[in-house]
Amino acid sequence: MKQKSSFSRRSFFRLLSAGGAGSVLMAGIPKSVMASDENEKPETNIDKALQHPRNKNSMPGKYPARVVKVVHPGSVVDNQPVESEAYRMIADGLLKLTGEKKLHKAWRKFVKRERRLV
């Protein structure tokens, strides 16, 4: 007894034409956009970056590879941020990141006294 296939002739031709259309479209894509050889290294601007002397504010920053996660369940209510909770989260994050005990000292690590945040 012949078993009926769920893959019809119509499906076969639909896939065949989609594959053909894809190959036509791929032919029009410039080679620079396509994936290159694994051994080929991309161009970088490292030489330009190394021309500038490093200082205390250079990248990767004051706390390289340091991540602080701050979570507060009441920070969003009815899909709207709660300003007081957001402020507390920022404060907690700054204190954790810098290791300071006082918030104004933590801010001073990033913003000079003569600067004003608005």
C-alpha cells in the first residue's frame, strides 16, 4: 500500500522557487557585506587609538570590567517608572560601583564639583 506524503508537489516547487530567488538575491549583495574568510582579520583603528596618551579618564574607564546590578520590584508600577525608586536604584548602583559610603563622594568620581547635572 502506498503511503501518502505530507510533502506535496506544490510544496516542493514552492521551496524550489524560494531557493532560486534566494540565490539570485544573494548574487546582488556586495562581497564586503558577506562573511569573509575566517583567517582574514578585520580592519581596526587601534593604531589611531594608541597615538593618544592614556589618562585616568581613558577607556575602559575607572572601573574596567566591573558590573553592578541593581533591582527593585517597586521601580515600575502600571508600566510607569517610579521616580523615587529609580533615584534610589541609581544611588545604590553608584555606591556599589565606587565603594564609597556617601552618595556625593560617589558622584564626584564621575562629575567634577564645578559641573552641574540638569
